[in-house]
Amino acid sequence: MSSGSRSTFPVSGPEAAPSYEQRSHWARYQEFFPGGLRVLPDNAPEERWWSWRGAPVHLDVVRRDGAPAKLLVLHGIGGYGRMLASYSRLPALADLEYLAPDLPGHGLSSAGFVVGYRQWVDFVIDLLAAERARDPRPVVLFGVGTGGWLAYQVAARVPGRVAALLVTGLADPRLAGVRDGLAANPGAGLLSGVFAGVPLVPPMHEVPLRWLLDVTAVSNHARFAAAFASDELGGARRIPLELFRSYLRLRPAVVPERFTGPPVLLARPEEDRWTPGIHSKRFFERLAAPKRAVSLVRSGHLPSEEAGLAELDRSVRDFLEEFRVPH
């Protein structure tokens, strides 16, 4: 177990804390989701703050004390929790208590130390521990995009703590083919291999995300992709090279052949240009855990298309019922 704080969430944030009422670029994404899933200021999650290793971490929270389980939603590199708020309104998930953190150093969350991918894993494990301290309700992890790899790493390291694993991607970033898909240009795939293999000096050095990843591939809708590319908390942000480097080289906490649980649902976007589903499928097929896979038709990396989201909703409901996960 890692050594982060296990305190419950404070109601207010640090002095002069930013909020998504002021940083409202996220609202531009809502027009691309079906009407019933759109999040507006009057129905947005509550904003909470949590101190983790001395750093203020932002969380979107929908507390439902009567809910049978909790949903913990994880974004990937370059994302943030509020971008995923529409998934809280999927009918199959809408009755669960909902938490979506801005992982340390992303979104509105700060970090006063070098953030590597292993620290993200530690953070989620500590957040799980804090939730278990509040009450014993089961927790479902939902990893969106490259957040699926994070969700897998967490579930593998704390067996028995996660009731189910939902992911839209499960590609192993150590593989050259996966890196080529992530890369911002043809030469960046080779460059990512160099980043993965050599130490960085200084480790806190940051570069624009667009130098490392093809930020336009977040969605197949051109205006959605353009909104992300101009988002100072998203595609227009800078990230520590150490975070990207450690993501590319972190080995699975448990090899898939020895991963026996929790049950896994892989919902692959059919037209994902960032992490093509074939890479997720190869890793998924090696899992020893109970598992199901579906394809989200006509959907890009961050699914917002109505047909794909309808399939996601049906699949999640069937999956949770099949494996008797409270929902």
C-alpha cells in the first residue's frame, strides 16, 4: 500500500482554488454528446478537494449515499476529470456514486513534486483506500482512453479492492505499434522509444503535449478535436517528460495471464485513431479474468457518438448484471 493521505474530502479547496465555473472550456465538449448526457453548470458534479502528499487534488463528485456501489472514473494523459462528466449520466451508471479526479499535475490538480506514472497509480490506490475508509460499498473502476491502462495497473496491485473493471482501451504502451499510434508525427514514435530508455535531465522539464501525442486524434469530430487542441487544461497543456516516459515503460503490475480478477469489460471504440483497438484486444485476450469485449460503432478515442454510447450503456448494464456487481 502506498503512503498517501487517507483523509476524507474537505468541502472547500485551497485558498483561491480554481474551479470549473471559471475554467469553463470543458463546456465546449457538451454539444458533441447526446442531449440526455450533456452536463451543464446546473447539473455538473460537485467540486471537492483532497490533499494528497501535500498537493491539492481536484475531484468531481456526485454523492449518492443510497447507491449500491461507487464509480471511479480515470482519464488518461492530457485529459481531466470534467471532460468525462457526461459518462456519469449514462443510464447504466447514473445510479452509482461518482468520483472523477483530476490526476496530480493535470486539470486543476497541482503537484509539488515530480509526477511519474507510478505516482498516478499510487494516487488512485490511496483514493480507493480513502473511499473504503468512508464505507464498504464496492468500487467499479472506469478507465477512459489511456486511463484504461491506469485502471488495470491499479486493479492488479490491489486484488480484491475493485469490484469490476470497465475500460475503453487496454493497449500496452511499451509496444512500438502502440507508441506509433500515440505519436504526434512519424518520427515521434522513435522519439518515444528514446524517452522510454534514457534518464531525463532535469526530470521536471515540461513540453507541450502536442509535441508528444497527436492531440487531434482524441475525437473523429473535427470541431471536438479542435476544441481539445485549444484547451489549456487539455491538448494545449504542457506535461512533464517524466510522466510520459514512465507511462511508456511501466510494466504491468501483473502479467495478463495471471490476472484473475476482477471481471473486465473492454468497450473498444471502433474508429479509435489514437490507440487502435487491435492493440487493446491483444492484451485483453491474454487476461485470465472473466471478461467481455464489445465494439463501440462509429466511435473515436473519446466516445461521444450516440450509437457508440448506446452500445456502451447496454454493454455496461449487461456486464454488471452478469457478474452481479451492484448497480
